[in-house]
Amino acid sequence: MKKFLLITTLALSVISVSSCSNKEDETEVSMNNFENAEYVKSQMLGKWNYWGHKSPSCNCWSYNGDIYKGYYTFTTDNKYSFKHEVSNELQNGTYSITPATKTNNAYLTLTYQVSGVNKYRTIILKDLTGNQAIVFESGYDQRYDKE
């Protein structure tokens, strides 16, 4: 009887271990499309209007799109432009996408020139839901809405 219980216990252990496959983990990773630079790019293409920022004092969203009035445009050839409509500043350059990892968010590296010298900006993609992007740039969470 003890031998039967031992064999049954071992058999159940093998069955339960073999049922814990990595298939769920693989599905989870493949569903996290921000680990795919081409997917991130496909979502970022187009014009993104600045909406506002998250205020650290109240931890709430503050609309100031009427004051700031700026937008990004991303194109398929890895070029971007940023237009600040109040100051009429226009920044043109190129972008590259670093996909997310298990520990880091996806981010865009923008390269542009000022007086012939390359400058860089990094925009961390925190959330992208529908036509709304939450990014971290310039010390704040900022929201852009896709046009």
C-alpha cells in the first residue's frame, strides 16, 4: 500500500509539473506589443497634440493645451517634427525606438541639430491607449492626444 501511495504521489507530481508550461508566459510576452519596436512605431505614427501634464502637487492631470499648444508628428521614415505654436519654434529630426523590456518602458530617442551640433531628447512611453499617449519628458508625465 505504501508503495502504491508513493508511486501515485510521484505520478501526480510529474503531471502537475508538466502542466506548468511556459506557454502562458510566452503568450503574455507576445501580447506585450511594446516589446516590439515596429508595433510601437505603428502606434506613434501621425500627429500628437499636447494636452497637459500631471501635476506633482495634487497628483492630478492639468489641462494646459491652450497655453502650451504644441504637437509632435512622427512619419514612417523615422523622421519627426515638434511644433510649439506659441513661440513658433519648429524642431525637425529623426527618431529611433527602443522597445520595452521586462524592467524598462519603451522609449523614443529624438535626434536634432542646433547650430550644426547633434542634440538628443528621450521620451519614455508610459502608456498608449487608443488615441492617448502618456509619456515622461522634461520631469513630468505628459499627455498627448492623437489627431
